[in-house]
Amino acid sequence: MHATDIIAKKRDGGELSREEIEFFVQGYAKGDIPDYQAASWLMAVFLRGMSDRETLDLTMAMARSGDMLDLSDIAPVTVDKHSTGGVGDKVSLIVAPLVAACGLPVAKMTGRGLGFTGGTADKLESIPGYRTDLNDAEFRAQLAKIGIVLTGQSADLAPADRRLYALRDVTGTINAIPLIVSSVMSKKIAAGADAIVLDVKVGNGAFMKTLADAETLAEAMVRLGTHAGRRVVALIADMNQPLGWAVGNALEVKEAITTLHESGPADLREHCLVIAAEMLALGGKAADKSEALALAMDMLSSGDAWQKFRELVEAQGGDVRAIEEPERLPQARLIEPVPAPRSGYLAELNAVEVGSAVVELGGGREQKDDLIDHSVGVVVHYKVGDLVQKGTPLFTVHAGDEAKLTAARERVLAAHTIGDDPVQRLPIFYKRVAE
């Protein structure tokens, strides 16, 4: 079997066998197949696509390229959730302890931010001492002890995906449905999740810009997960404005803390409760979504979800004082409220522009090795459809220096469109996708 023959077969529209896919993926993971051949193969897949069977075989080959965690000896069912990325998306910080507090183990390996989308691992590292580098033994021990783990992706988990993703990023092959599906689902399968809730974002602040594209992706991931023997549900969520108010690592941790204390933005709270209810129903902790939602609301109001978050931070080496007294979290040197230039209805709040402004402030990465400033970010004060009063704070910039503050102020101001006519509020979710 030769890599050139496999590339040519896909280039010409052929359907690859399981053996051919396995040979190519394992060969690339081991370094036997060079980047230039892998890049050619990725472009062939991008242009020719893959069948459901090919996509499943690719996913399983990538999952088997490294460690495959089996958590069945720790818990009969473990659940995970995955977001396709967005702006102000601190959902995992709230949902994971909320679901774990209900007695359903949550085993989650999470990623870092790249570009305008934030990463959960970066947000957690805003908490002094918090470790996101647990090894497999630590991962299993903590899950057995407290029923929750939130850590970065293990170096030994789906290494083929890590290499292929880096190559996709520089070869213009990111937005191929089979490659997205196999990348997401290979990591979830390798990490041992039995049930998975997919939070698929759509809009200007997401990778999927149209509802049709988001539906195609959601349906493909649900189909694949089901064929792989997992219970999978996808929810398509709006990302035409930031989720919640805060965008930026420590700022989002603070907002997650307020939400766990039954405060915080209404859209974020509702989003988290719906995702948690899906996880609880899928994991068998409730008979239906109505019962699951009631259970999640009880855990939030009782304080049990907050206590589980506190337990998580302590278990992973974080300074618990920093979440009990959030003023101990990283604070920006400069904080400037920016007044609304006119009165009217907020017609648009461009999420990608807000996320990009935070990257320019130093709160995100343009390259994978960039260092980030956990203290900086933007807090918006209005949502699409709200009535804005001239002179009231439209948003607040948290910055480390004057030049970056000025640039962010202008960019985020331009991201707000205020008009004279009333505007319909944006939905939180558009659609639920399940087999």
C-alpha cells in the first residue's frame, strides 16, 4: 500500500477502504508519511468529500492513533459536551459542575483558544495554580474521587488529529465537514465519553456562518457518534453576538462564578441550563428533558453546582480564594467604560469583531504559541433588541496599555449598530438534532 495511490484515489473521487484510511492516518501519526503528502490528501478530501462510512473510519483511525481511555470501571456512564467555538463561550465552566453535582460524572478534555474564539483551558488558567495538564492516571483518579475533570487535551490522545489539525490550519482545509467531524469526534471517543452533547454555534462569531451549514455539521456529527455507539445530541445555538456579557479569560471566569451563584446574564444562564438538561437526559439521570431541567435548576439554586466547581478547582491545584473572592483573579491595569454615542435600539453586535478586539488586547492567540494576558477583555452592556440610552456605558474595555485600549475601543464601538426602529431579539437556540 502506498500513500501516493491513496491520494490519487481520493483525488479522482474514489471511496477509500478502511485499510487505506488506517494506513494513511497511522503512517502520518508515526511520521512515515510527510506533511506534503498529508496536505495533498487533505485537499483531495476537501474537494471530493467523504462518505459517512469513510468519515467514521477516519474518526476511529484518528482515535486509535493514541491512548483510548476506558472509564467504564469508574462510572457506568460518563458525559461530555463540545462547543464548536464562539465569543464569550464560558459554558463548560458552568455546565460541567452543574451536571456533576447531579451525580452524573463529567470527563472533559478541553482546548485552547485560537483566533477570535476563546478556549476553556485558557479561562481555567486564569485561576492561579489551576492545572490543565493532568496525565491519564490523574484524570482517572480525579474522576473516580469527585466525578468531574476539566483539563487540557492529553498529548497521547488522538495525536493524529493534533498533527492533521495543525496542517489543515495552514492549507486552507479547515472547513471540510468530514475533517471537522472526525477531528471533534475522534477526541471525544478517545477520551471515553459514552454520551456527548454538541453545542454547534452559528453566526458571524462562529465557524459555521449559515444555519444550513450548521445543520449539515450537526447532523453529520450526530450520525457518526451514533454509528460509533455513542449517545449524541446536537443543539444549534446563536453566535451573532457574544454569549453573556464578558469576553476575555478572567472576566469570563468571574461571569461563570456569578452564574453559578444564580446571577449573571439571562442568556448565558438559559443556555447552560438547556445544555445541562440535555446531558442529564442523555446520561440517564432524568426520564425526560423537563425532569432534567428541573433537576439542573435545583442544583443551581441549592448551591450544589457552585460547591462542585469549588471542589474541581481545589482538586486541580487552583487557589480557591481566587474564586471565592474574584477580585483576586487577574485584573487589567486600565478599565474604561465607553459611552453610547446615541440613543436607539441595538440592531447588531458583531461577535467576531468583539472577539478579534480581545485578541488584539492580548487575550487570545493569532498563532498557537502566543502567550496571552488573562486579565484583558471586553464587557458588553447591551444585547441585540435592547433600548440604548445615549451616554450610558455601551461596553467596557479592560486593557494592559493605552494604545491597545484605544484600538479596542474603536473596533468594538464599530461592532455596535444602533438604529431608530425596534429590533427583534436573537434566539438562544435554533434547532435540536438527534437520531
